[in-house]
Amino acid sequence: MLNSGDKMPPVSLLDDEGKTVSTTDLVGAPLVLWFYPKDDTPG
């Protein structure tokens, strides 16, 4: 678990075109990671 002030570990995800994007590719650019509960679940 990360604590406030910890550095984010590298994360790789697929974009909307199926291309892999890594957080290390975005260093120096604004970045927002948004996590939400699975659709149609309480929360």
C-alpha cells in the first residue's frame, strides 16, 4: 500500500486504441489515475 508522499510504482495499461502506455512514458506530463468500483456494484 502506498502512503502519502510515496513515489508511484511504474504502471502499464492499455489505452482506448489497445496500445500499451506506461506511467514512465508520462514523466513530466500531468497524470490523473482514476479508479472506480466495477459497474453496477454498490459503492
